[in-house]
Amino acid sequence: MPFHFNIAREDLLRAISAQQQITNKKGTLAILANVLMEVKNNELIFTATDLEISLKQTVPAEVFETGSLTLPSKKLF
């Protein structure tokens, strides 16, 4: 589902950097290399897991259209 938002660059880079610490590990499930991005309620929520450790971060954002998707964390940087 597409979404549209504005976020401070520094906040985005800080969140993506932390998420990559979780997803950079080699795993047998390809989806574990992805980060879930959810845009709703004037915030951007990043979620990543390696099935042992999970990280969920909420960053303030100006939301124009809500939605969610997963992207490979390597593509985010």
C-alpha cells in the first residue's frame, strides 16, 4: 500500500541505521532482511527482527497518506 509523508532526514537516517543492525545478519528467511515501515497517526514506525531480537522505533512524521510495506534494509541506505 503506498504512503506519503515528510520526515526529518536525521531522524530517518538514525532509525534506518539502527534497523540495519538487526537485519544485516545472514538468515535462512529472506523476509528477515526486510524492515517493516508503517505510516500512521503522524508517525513512521520501523520494525525489524532476526527472530531473537526485535527492534521497533517510532519517529514523528507529517503524514499525508497512511500505509505500510517492507523493504530490504540494504535498499534503505
